[in-house]
Amino acid sequence: MKSFITISLLCLLFSQGVVAQEENTNIGGYGELHLNIPEGSLKKEADFHRFIIYLNHNFNDKWSFMSELEIEHAGKEVELEQAYLEFKYSQWLGFRAGVLLQPLGIINLYHEPPTFHGVERPNFEKSLIPTTWWENGFGVFGKIANNLDYTAQITAGLNASKFDAKDGIRGGRQKAIESFFDNPSFSGNLNFSPLNGLKIGAGFFMGNSVPANDISSRKIDAKGLITLRVGSLQYSRNQFAFKAEYVLINIGDADKINAAYPTIIENIVPQKYVDSHGDTVTLPSTQKVSTHKNIASQLNGFLIEASYNFMPLILETSEELWAFARIDKYNTQAKMPIHYAADEKYNRTDLTLGVSYKPTYNTVVKADIQLLANAKDGFSNHIKQFNFGVGYYFF
């Protein structure tokens, strides 16, 4: 009996040792410092825009945990962009639950500074995707074949009361902060690589955006169905790289959303009063004015970027020196509901020209110039901005 107990304890200790050896924890992160200089402005802004810590733990070859904690603007904002438990059943099927990135577009999933050109993330991505977009939910993922993978998720949806004319649905992100789940939304993507260096992607998002409480209280008689479709193409060969992306968003019941959630503007106006001595005095008074948000029923846009690594023409080295050109054209008021007119200042075109120097694959020094224009003012009246930045990531 003693021998049996001894052998059992040894087996238990040995098995625990094997499990312990299988487990491992990894720490990583990324960060970026920006210097923005608008032409003709005395304001030159230096900002440590993002400092991110990754924490990943592998329990075994099936179970793992991934998290991303982001500190923005040197401590002004703290956000939890990822925190999920993952179970990988096989190559073709895995499960996730927690705070998940929406599987949409190129940059929303891969936004470490050395992975994209330009000091700032493209405005097209920020206004339409809207990058970075994360939410509480559940998902499945996997590889159907070596050149075909997918992701499908159910997450908390958007909040229509926070939409606006300038950035469309961006303000409606709940950011996993006590997000209401009465409007579960569906999102997913499919990525296909038919040739070496070529990747074609398609993504979608669909879900209602009006909070159930507002419907039950009869504040609004609408559900505000949001449909978002995105297509992307990335191609690289030798020292050349190209990417293109298109986004189409439809906002259902935009007219009812505009009526139910007006913008309240507070104006300070002088008012004359007669005091106890009979003297007339002027004091500031606050007046609230209600105006509609002018939210569109359709938003759309595209991005095209070409880049070339010139370093092999200069030196034989693993370092990289990329020159790039990018055009973002995006309109957050492409189509308006009846009785609402589009504001052409939200039909925007951005042209960005710059360089990215990468001393290592995961560090970068960037510089670019941006010409920011809209259809209302015309391209000749563009805003010019110079940007400089450094960034890094490690795992």
C-alpha cells in the first residue's frame, strides 16, 4: 500500500512538472512618440501618443490568454483593448471570449507603429472602420486551408446616441466599458492568399445600435441597424508594396436617430439685470440650443497606398528605408436621410507623402507631410501638416 501511495505521488509530481513546463508567460508591447506641426500655426504638439503593454500566457498547447493595456497621451487615457481567453481545438477551429478587436480592415487588427507607414494612423481608418475598435464578446476562428483563414464574432454593439456627422459611428463604440448587450452584433472576416505576397480580405459588421431602454421608453421608434462592409488588398514583391481598402457603411433609421438624439450647444450670452441699488449690471447667462446631429444614412471611402524600400540601392543591410504615398478619400455624409442636407466639409481627401526608416524590423523613425482637404473648401485651400515620429514593438 505504501509503495502504491509513493508511486502515485511521484506520478502526480511528475505530471505537475510537465504541465508547469508547458506553461509560459510573455510580456511585450509597443509605443509611439509623435510631433505634429500644422503649417501657419504656432502650436507644435509633441505627444507620447501610445504606450501599450501586452501580457500573454500559454496554459498549454490548447489554452492561452492575451491582453493589451493601452495608456494614451502619457496617462491622459487608460484603455483595455484586448483581454480574452482562447481555446484552440484544431487548426480550423478555435474559440475566444473576452475583450476582442473587431476583425475589420488592415490596421484595426495590426496597428503596431512599424507595421504601417505614416506617423498618424490614416484618417480613413479612424473615421470609417473606426480604428481602434474593440468590444466584449465571443468568437471563433481558424484556417480552412493554408491560404484561407476566417474569424466570426458576436459582440456588444454600437450606441447610436453617440454618433455624429464628422466621424459617423466612431463615437458609438462602447469600448467594453459596462457595454449593454441588448443589441448583440455580428462581425467577421475572411482572408485569402492565392499567390505569394498577395492577400485579399473581406470583413463585415451588422447589428442594431439603438439602446433597448430608449425604445421601451418611447424616446425613439427605431432600431438603427448598422451594416459595415470592408474589402482590402495587400501585395508585396521584392522591395515594392501596395495596399488598397474600401469601406461602405449604412445607418438605418438615420432620420429618427437625428431627431431622438439632438446636439445640445451651450452659449454664453450677456444679460442685463437691475440690482438691489437700482443699477443695471451685465452678467453672463447660459442658453442651451438644440440642433440635430446631421448623421448620414451612408458613409463610404477608400485608401490607396504604394511604397518602395530604397535601402538595397544604397547599402547591403537588413535596415529598410521606405518612401510612400497614400491617398485617403472618405465621406461621412455620402447619403443623407430625407429632409437632411450633406455638409461638404465632411467629404474629405487626404494626401500623405513620407518616409519610414527601420533600423530593425520592429523599430521605426517616420516623417511625412499631409495635405488635408475637403469638398467644401476645395483642394487649393488644403491644410498642410508636418509629422515626425518614432515607434517600436516587441513580443
